[in-house]
Amino acid sequence: MATVPRQIASAALRRFEYRVVDTGKDLEDVLNKLGAEGWEVVGVTTKKQLLIAPPQAIILKRERVEPLVAV
């Protein structure tokens, strides 16, 4: 039986979780705290679908860390 190197196996199991944050007064503080927890901004939404409209919500993602399971 062939074994898969750990580096390749871990790449195959990458999973992400997503979060949507409404814009508000303390947005910079909230984003800094989430960034420290590993969250990255991947997009924004606007109230009106116009490029000049301010962001209504910010979409974040981070990689989920799960232990490898032997198969």
C-alpha cells in the first residue's frame, strides 16, 4: 500500500470558513482583531451595486485547522 507524504495530504484537506461583518463605527478595530485571529478580507458588498457606494458588509475567510485522519 502506497503512503501519501504528509505535506501532500495536508494540502488536500484544506478547508475554509467564511464570515460576513457589517460595516459600522468601530470597523477598523473589529477588522484588526479578526486579522489577528487569522481572518483575511476577500470581498465587500455594497447597498447599491455601484462602484462608488461605500461598503455595506465585508466578507472574510480563514483556513480551518483540522487534524489529519489516517485512512
